Amino acid sequence: MIAVELVKLFRRPRTWVTIALLNALPVLVAVLLALTDLGPRPGEGPAFLSAVLTNGNLYPLAALAIVLPLFLPIAVAVVAGDSVAGEAQGGTLRYLLARPAGRTRLLVAKLVAAFVFVLVAVVVVAAVGYVTGSVLFGVAPTGTTTFSGTTLSSQQIVVRTLLAIGYVTFSMLGVAAFALFFSTLTDSPLGATLGALAVLITSSLLFTLDAASSIAPYLPTRYWLSYVDLFRDPILWRDIVRGVGLQAVYLVVLLGASWANFTTKDVTS
């Protein structure tokens, strides 16, 4: 069943259109930077954007920083929100549940498909970012300077970039879990997507308010950009570990709630 869901996901033109649109903005930003030579000053703009002007190896990280606050969560929420609610809206959920596989196995298959989409989307953004950065900005032959002023070798950059991709992927799994949970509550994919986005927008707004400082460490969007700390010397692990732990809690709670709701849901469509 998992294989069926994965084939269904990646045969949909919408999936690849979504991934293509995710990459459009970072590519456009890179082209504008290369043509206009008006890059942001150090410390301004999205993370790594000023540094890529001298080292295209860093553009995968800048590309992730560009899409992470808004476009990547929207893409993940759309796909995960459609997972169960889309079947209900299309009238196929009842027939899927008529198979002997059962509700738990179907939910697991939907969950795996959503998680694979997250991984593919993040990896493609990083890969396209690497190609774009290398072509437009070149690669620094003497290594890369960290935010702490020290120099990293090419091998260290590769390892830390892979860690950053893994961290961003895991962070987006929290978004998928929110959308999947709402997808089990409604028969409207749009409603499930908007529900997940409403939570994330609220989290982002609360994070900017001093009055909400007491709950800021528990907001789902709090540690999304902490992968920047991987490029300090030494690596600052505190926020990275907290981000992984926070997303793990959200995953366990939301997936458990999704399973409890879906296995007891009265399916009529």
C-alpha cells in the first residue's frame, strides 16, 4: 500500500509543479543577485544570502532559508492536507477502507507518502540551489568562512550542509503532522491545509510578540532556522537539539491524535 501511495503521489503533475514552483524563487533571486550585483550586506536578508556572492557552495542553504518561512510549509501542508481529506472529497476513501488492509495501514501509507514528499522537496531545493550557486557565483577554492570567522574545508561544508538538509526536513515533518491531523478531521483538503497554515501563521506572529515570550520556546516555528548554527565554529547545538526535540513531541502527539481520530471516524464518503 505504501508503494501505491508513493506512485500515486509522484505521478500527479501537481506534485512536480509544486516542487518546480518551490525552486523558482531561489533561482530568480540568484539570477537577480548575479545580474545586478546588489546583494545584501553581511547579516542582512535571508541566512547565507550575502555569503553566496563569494561562494556558490552556500547557495543550497540560502535557498532553504528563502523558501522555509512560507513557501515550503505551504507546499508540505497542501500535500499532507490532501492525504486523507482528498480521498474523502473524491468519494474514494470508503472504497479504500473496504480493503482488508485496514485503517491503520492506510494512514501509515499516507503518512509515509507525505514524509517522502517532504524529503524530496527539501533535497531538490538544495540540489537546484547548489547547481544555481555554482554556475552563477562559482566555488571558493580556499574554503568557506563560518559565522564565527573561522574557515571550513569543502568536506566540512558538505557534511554540515547534509545535516542542515536533515534538520530542515525533520522540521517540515511537524508541518506534515499538523496537516495530516486536520486531514483526518475534515473532508475538505483546503480546510485541512488552511488549518495547518493557520497554526503556523499564529506561531510566527506570537514569536514576534514580547507578551508571548513565555511560550515562544514551544511554538512549532521557533527553531526552524536554527540550522544556521551548524555553520558556527564550534557548532552551537543548543537550539538545534531543542528544535529536534520540539518537533519530535509535535510528531508523536499529532500522529497519535490522527490515528485515534481516523480509526474511530465514521466514514461516509
